[in-house]
Amino acid sequence: MTTDITPPQPSLDTAPCKTGQQKMRGFTLIELGIVLTIVAILALFAVPRVQSYLISGRVQPTAAEITDAVSQIRNLGASNGGAGQPYVGMTIENLATALRDRANVLIPTVNGANSTVQHRLGTAGANVEFAVASNPTAGDSFTLTFRTVNGAACADLAAALQVQARTVTIAPGTNAAVLVRAAGGAYNSQLAQTTCVAGDTTNALAFTFQ
């Protein structure tokens, strides 16, 4: 007579044992705190560098748009009819209008006497100022002033616009303004580089066009 022996079936209530390698656990609060601290330290050093890189990347497009606008204003001045005073009566509205529908980096707003042109060469940005010369000959030239220019863009902007400008002046914060290109003189790139200071709210650049 043959006897069948059936092996016992494992109980459904018995869970398989996990080896040490299979055991998983979550982060403790201490470990999570360490990770967040490391990320914060890395961000502290990385964010300013990324920010400076983005700002410096806007210099050439900004210079190109200003150069185009200056050409339009010069053409407008040539047809103004004022002998030796082609820019008499011009305001920031003329610059904003010249940039309207053309600008990608600069931000022009045409609104009469309240017109503005904003640059983005600093973290917060600032308005470009427009002024017609009053001395020595009223209306014979105009000046564009960029304030709060980041140090990453300062010298590059001066170099990019000095080709068109009659004079270039850099005012590093509360220090005295430095003429890096005099009327009829050569542009001093080394002086421009050493005059510009690091930071986002310190450099003011003035370009006079004729």
C-alpha cells in the first residue's frame, strides 16, 4: 500500500523574513537637515554666479537695440531743421518710440511725458535717462544714462557703446565720475574695467551722442 505524504502548506499569516540588505528606512530629521544645509550653501555660491552670467548675456542685445534707436534719433534730428541744435525738444518719449515694437531686451513704454525705457542690466533693473545737452551748445547732443548697472555688465556695456558715443563716463557708486572716453579722444578700456565695481546698485554709465 502506498501512502502519499503532502508537505505542509505555508501559513498565509506568515510573512517572509527580510534580509539586512532588503530592509529600507527613511531619512531621519538630522540627515534631512544636513542635506538641506548643503543645498543652501551650494545655492549661496551658485545663484550670484548664474545671475551675473544672465546679466552679462544681455549686454550685447541691449547695446544693439540702443545703437539702432540712436540711429533713428539722429535721423530724426537731421530732419529737425535746427541749425546746430538737432535734438532740441526731444525727450525720453523719442527713445521709447524708437524702441517700440523693436526691443526684446529693453522695455520701452510710450506714454507721452510719462514714457520710460527700462534696462535689465541689474537685478532689479532701472530706467534709462534721456537728456538733451544744454552746454556748451544747447541741443547739439543728447545723453543716455544707465544707473544701477551690475558689475558683470559695466565694462562690457561701456565697450559696446563707445563706438557710437562721443563721450563715455562711469560713476562707480558714491565715487567721482570717471571719463573713460573724452570727446575726440580714444576709449580707455583698462580704465573702464578698473573703474567699474562689483555689485548691483553701484555703477552708473553715461553716453553722450552727437
